[in-house]
Amino acid sequence: MAGAQPKLRAELAKVKLLAPTVPVISNVTAEPHGGPPEIMTRLVEQVTASVRWEDSMRALLSLGFNQFIELGPGTALSGFLKRIDKSVSLLNVGDTASLDATVAALQA
């Protein structure tokens, strides 16, 4: 995958990124992204770096996040997160019905 990094870097150079308005945790560092140059660097690194999922979830929890939405089929990540912190609110979206249920839960 390292061979894909220069191509990705070149394509990202064509894109105008804005600074995030909410914390966005990097899979590479498990820390909030900085501005657009750092985001581009982390996206390129992510192609070959290990995903620091647990560290990323712990970072979000330390920032005060307590509601999470898992996208895609299954609930494996929600289960892992429950093991880290049983008090979090977890929603899952894997199909139209679960999307409707999640929207309803968020509106409540």
C-alpha cells in the first residue's frame, strides 16, 4: 500500500480542505487533527499505519463525547466501545429501519 501514498498525496493536493469545526480524531495518532496540512498528512499516513481505534475512542471519551453511532452492518465496534465505557450511548445504522430508529432517538 505504500505505493499508493504518493498518488493519494497528489490527489489530496488538488482538494481544498477546511479546518474542522469539531474535533476529528486521527486513526494514526489518536489525537485531534490540526489544520488542513496536518489532515492531508494523516490521510496519507493512514494508508499504511495501524489503526489506533481503542486509543481514538478513549480520546473522544476524554473530550466528553458520550454518544456514538456505528455505521454499517453489525455492532462489533459498539460492543468493543461498551467494554471501554459502559455508560456511553450507542446507536447503530445498518439499514433503512435502523437509520429511522437512530434519527428518532437523536430527535428525542
